[in-house]
Amino acid sequence: MALLDAMIRAAAGGWLNGVQGRKSAMLIADVIFALGSFVMAAAPEPYMLIFDRLLVGLGVGIASVTALMYIAEAAPSEIRGGLVSTNVLMITRWLVSIVPR
């Protein structure tokens, strides 16, 4: 559920990056993710757990977009393509590993 929510809410990451900038967007994503994780760990009811998974998905979605944008802007041009490609390949490898065989 958090993965699906992260994919949907990654669009919020683009908007937040445009409004707040890369560094602020990453800090906001980290706070959202940490808050959701702590509350999820102490969730007394299943409904709270589901809500917190959606909150964690928002943080992951924003962070995934922001990290790629930050790498693309901060890296020197000689290694920029390799860094962005490596990030995308690692995400793709992880997604392939969770698909049932």
C-alpha cells in the first residue's frame, strides 16, 4: 500500500520542489516519513496503521522525486548520467525483487 501511495504522491514531490526548493523538500519528506514511522510503530488500531502507511508513502514519494532532482542538479556533468542511472536501476532492481515468481 505504501508503494502504491508513493507512486501516486510522487507528483506532490514535483510541486513541493518547485515551491520550497530541493533541500527544504527533502527535509519535509524526512519529517513526514519519520513521523509516520513513529506513529505506525505505536499504532493501537489497524485503521491507524493504514493511515500511517499512507503518510509514509507520501514521504517516500516526495523523497524519491527530490533525490533524483537533487542528484541531477548537484552532480558534475561528467558523472551526472551515471549517478541518476544507478539510482533508477537500483529502484528497478528492488521492484523486480518484490514481484512474486
